[in-house]
Amino acid sequence: MAIVVGTPSVSGLTEAVDALRQWQSDETPLQLHPGDLGWQRRFGVAATVAAVRTWTRDGRIVAVGMLDAPELLRLTIAPDVRQDEDLARRLAEDIADPERGVLPAGQVFLEVPDGVLLRDVLAEGGWQTDEPWTPLHRDLTEPVPDPGLRIEVAGPERAPEWAAVLRASFERSTFTEERWQAMAAGSAYADARSLLGYDGEGNAVAVVTVWSAGPGRPGLLEPMGAHRDHRGRGHGRAITVAAAAELRKMGSSSAIVCTRSANVGGVATYESAGFERRPERLDLRRDK
């Protein structure tokens, strides 16, 4: 059974998103989510296609990767083949060989779920553990309390305002209305909502986009930001609570998010919004 790696077509990108939807569950470790591809779509369909790699066997997608940067691959594997040795060794070969078009030569980084055989195979090949990330999870079985902000769903008419708040939330952000429109045009956005939070004076103070993977599956927060001119007032916590409520309304079983463990303030914000820490996940690194 031949395993084939490649960059998908536009229609193949939709197939990759659909595969990722099917692979999400509360029982599996944090992994690449359809919302990650949806957020990548802000750069346009061509750039998103160019960043995605799929591995297929007998016509079925068995692994999906996304380049978050030329040297950083985020990869996940279909749940039923995570201990498949042939697949693990083929993935390791493709990742290690720059000529196969997955990762370049030199120092590279890999995000892959805990508990997959690929991690052991890569360790045998000299890969080392790298930066720790903290996954956070909120169960959505019970109703979510009122966030304390007025919340609006941002459609195209609110895209300029949503983009402005996101830019004001991150120092180096270059996000624009056009990028919101590109993101919203992607297939993953059919199961997404962008939220705007307003304070009592009518100021737009926080934003978030939530990505459902379908009813009964975990939904993702990506991104979340609070306007720098309105910080210290709990708006980050409030918009995170609103995000959880929106995902519950969409039928998600839980809300998930992941941030660098070094981002102590971010972890604290999510915990204040009712999210619980899961065990840290370590990226992998190859130095040569």
C-alpha cells in the first residue's frame, strides 16, 4: 500500500479540512485542528494550499501537515494509524529529506501529538524535544455564564472593526479587513464565528474567532486578543468565556486552545475563563 505525500489542490484542501474534522475528539491529545487551516486561510487560498502537506494511502488521507513557517511543520495523523510503523517511518523519511518538499535542510521544528509512534521514530533519528506548549480545555456540557461584555458576531460589515482590534492586540500584527475576508472565504469558516466584545461605553475591546469541528467534537479558539488600550479590565477573560458559549451553541463538546507555556499571562487568562490545563506538549527539533 503506497503512501504518497503531496501538496493538495484547492479541492484537496477541503478534503484535508474534512479529514481533520473527523479526527477531533476529546479523548485524543491536542492536535492540528481544521480551525488551524482556517486561520491560515487569511493569507489566501494559494498560500494556504502551498503550506499544507497531505499523506494518502489507497486514496485515503492518513496524515495532514501545515507549515506555520518554512522551518515549522504542524502535523497530525488519523487516530487509527497513529501506531502504524510503516506510516511512522515513511513520515520520518519525508520530513528528514529536504528534496521531498516537506521541510528544508538545517534546523527545523515539528509539532506532533503526544502518544504517536512517529515521536519515537524521530527520537531514534536524533530529534530532540524543544519548546513547551500548554493545552487548555473547557468542557461544554454545562451552560456557560454571561461574559459581562456585549458580544456581536462579526460578519463582513464588522470586518474592519474586528481587524482593527486584532491589530491593537498584538504588537507586530499586520491583520487587515482583506485578510478577514480571505479567512471567511475558506471552507473551514463554514463552522466558524468571529466575535467582537464591546464594553459599557460601546468601545470594541476584544476579539476572538472560534472554529467548530462539528457537533460532539472540540472547537478551537484562534486567535483571541484584547485591545491594548483597554487591558487590565478582564476583557480577555470575558471574550474567552463568550467564545466557549458560542462553541457550545454550535454543538461543540469542549473548547480548546494552546499557548506557549512561557506566556504566563495568556495561560492565566484562559484559566480565569474556566479552562483547565492539560499536560504540556513539547515540540520536536532537528538541529541539522
